[in-house]
Amino acid sequence: MNNSLRYLIYFISFFAITSFGFSSCVTEEDYTDSSNINLKFSNDTIRFDTVFTTLGSVTKQIRVYNNENKPLKIDRIRLGAGANSFYRLNVDGNTSLVVNDVIINAKDSMFIFVRVTINPNNQSNPLLVSDSIIFSFNGKEQYIQLEAYGQDAYYHVADKWAYTYDDAGNKIDSINYSLAEDKGELSGCIVNGNSLEWKNDKPHVIFGSLIVNSNKTLTINENTKIHLNPQSILFVLPNATLRANGSTQNNVVFQGMRKDDYYSELPGQWGQIWFQAGSKNNVLNNVTIKNGTIGLIVDSCVTNDIPTVDIQNTIIENMSIYGILSRGGNINAANTLVQNTGKETVALTIGGKYQFVFCTFANYWSYNSRRSNSTLLLQNYYYDADNNIQLRPITECNFYNTIIYGTNEDEITIDKKDGAELNYMFESCILLTNSLKNEPPLVSNCIFNRDPLFNNPQDGDFRIKATSSAIGSGYSSWNAVYPNDIIGNFRQYPPTIGAYEYYPIATRK
């Protein structure tokens, strides 16, 4: 071998050794250390939207980018729930629960593989199994949210957007929604023309908002459980109809996503059911609506001769604002309990037409702050966008055999402006109020300011104790129309005032 060739081999060998030594000896000073930089992710939320029917696992990949001009060292990559997580990570072949000192070179990226394993038939699973991947570096943390369906259910995932604009064409609001019939039987909906029917063999879970579209009728049958996520709203549009028909033994239930004990009676976990102006012939029969923000919003209908909603044998409870908020609607309700709300339990505003028979409206609110609002509000006006008063008559508002009670000194507010009707009548009711007098024809045969002796109102039990003045004080003519109470017990003659007929404990349903 001549000297020139020997020298060339020596030079190449030396360059390779020194280059390797240089690349493998990156010091701490070589890494970007600013707390102002951020990793970039291919997705900020990874949703595993496969609906499992048997125990199984699904793997997805995430790409993590370092867009800086220097390498970045990530001190730790881990799952928020640690060993208790339904998820597992693979970071460059490392499957440890915590992966330390991961380096991404300048202007480079890396892959992370995420696996979730769920038994969907385990009904103790959350409906939505959430966790997060936590990246700790440079004294800060970033997150990727992980979401997977935890049970075998029908999932209604908002995948459409609607926008509202001001007069100048600027976007001022948006809503992310799905339609009640989207994906047909894959989402548990039987479609027959404009008639929609939700199956009841599995729960229905609503992400985002859900719309019953105009000219559609959605029927929800007994024993259907509907779970809504935070801020979810069920809209019933003009000329649309919702018919929720449960049974005494198996109510239709609207509730939040969480089922564990702390959330079982916690208000404010989802939005509301909203009957928009022009929706008609809506029916809620043997329905439970609980733990939301507003149980029902009932907007004005085209004509007061068409009922917006007929409510029977229904419980609305634990709402962070209102139980029922009507804005000029037409409501007929019987054997209905509305209880435990942050503001008015039943607010009948902007006029309307109403009838309530054998109802219990009671407010023993005990969350976060003492309420100042009354249980019942009647109001025949509103303020428009220019803060001007607009009058709207309450043409009829009748209460028969109904209890209106709570923890305030006066639980009825009648807020009337002159120039429009506000017609009301209370007959054979128990009322906690100092603003009404027991004088026909507006008020007759009522019991004032006497505790109805609910069994355990703080725990939501509004059955009547044996010494209650409600027993036998109702007007018997209504027995022919509503022969049974809210839980199916036969009404006595004369009946008990309120949603629950009195029976000794041993004979109650």
C-alpha cells in the first residue's frame, strides 16, 4: 500500500471516529432550553371512535415535532393516570410507564404509538375513557388529550357546524352538532321517512349538541338512557317534534356523562333540552331529566292553540339554573316534580299559556350559594335588545292540586307590567307566599304557608308524610283525568295535593 493511500484511509478513519464522538457528546448547552417554545403535535386530541362489541385494543400514532433550530430534550413522557390508565404508550420502542430523556433533533420529529384496551361490556366503565399524554420539558408541561368510548353504546358525535352572523356579516356564534338520524342504525336510529326512533338496547351518548330537524319526529321509548357531555344541548327545531315515552317502571332518562357517586346528584353537567319556537306536539311522559343547567327551555309557539309540550309523570331535578324556563310557550303538565334549582324552579316568562295539575314545584337548593329567586315566577314582558319593555300576555296560567314550596320566605313572584294580561288561578294548592290571598276567582281552597311535610326533600324524596295537610285536600274532579300519581299509585278520593298520592310506606310503590 503506498503512502498516499495509507494517509487517505487514516484520514477517513480519524474523521469518522471524531465525528461520531462529536455527535454522541451533545452537552446540555446544545439543547434549546427556553420555556417559551412549544412542541407541535399531529393532533391535540386523539379519539378512539371505534365502537367495540368485544374486548379489544386499538392503536393509533401521534407525531411530535421539534421546530426549533436546536435539539430538544424532553425530560419525561407519561400518562396522566399512570398504571391505572386504559392506555399504554410506545415511545421509540420504550413501553415504560414513564419514559425519560427523549431527544428530538432540530427540525425533526418522532412517533408515539398509543394503545387503548377496553372491555365495552363492563358497565362500570366510564362512558368516555379519558386520559392525557404529558410532556415535561424546560420547566413546563404540554398535553395531548386521549378519548375512547368506554361502553358499548350508541354515540352521537357532533361533526357539523352552523354559524350565526351580525348585520355586517361578522361571525358571532357557532354550534357544533349532529342530527338525530345521522348514521342511521349505526347510531341506534331507525329512520322511516320523517319518523325517527331511537333504539333502547344500549345507552345513547351525545358529544356536542344534537338536533331534531324541522319536519322530523323523534320517538324515544321506555328505558332509553341518554347521556350528554358538558354544554351539550338537545335542540328541537321549528316544526319538529320530540316524543319521549317512558313507563312507570322504566323512565326515559336524560343525564350527564358521569355515573360515579359524586356526580350522581351534581347540577350543571350538561346543557338543556330546548324546544324552539314553532316546535309542536312535544311529549314527555315518564321521563327523568337531571343534573343539567336548564331542564327545559320552551320558546313561544306560532299560536297558543298548539301546545309546545305536554309533560306527564316526569321528574326534572338538580339544575344549576332553571328547571323549566318558558318564553311564551304553551305547556300542559300533570304529575310532574320539578325540584332543586339554582334560580327559579319554574320560570314562565314572556307570556304564554299554561296548565299544571298534581304537580310539585319545590326548591331546597344547597349548592355553592343561597338562592334569592323564588320557586315560581310569572312574567308578562321582556326587555328587547335596546332595553325597551315589550309586553307579552300570559293568557292563561292555572294551577290545580299543586304544591309550590321551598326554603325562601316567599316562593311565588308575579311580575306584571300594565298593558298586558297576566291571568292566573290557583285552586286547591299548597303555597308558600305572602303575595297572594285566598280569594276566588284567582285563588281558592288553597293552604298557605304550611309545610307539606315531604318525606326527605334534601335527598329528593317528595313523597308525603302521614300528618301532611296535603292528604285529602285536593280537588277530586281531576281524578277522572289523571287517575294515577307520578309513580303509578291510584289517586284516592279526595286526592292528595302534589305529584305523589299519600300511601303508608309499606304499601308505596
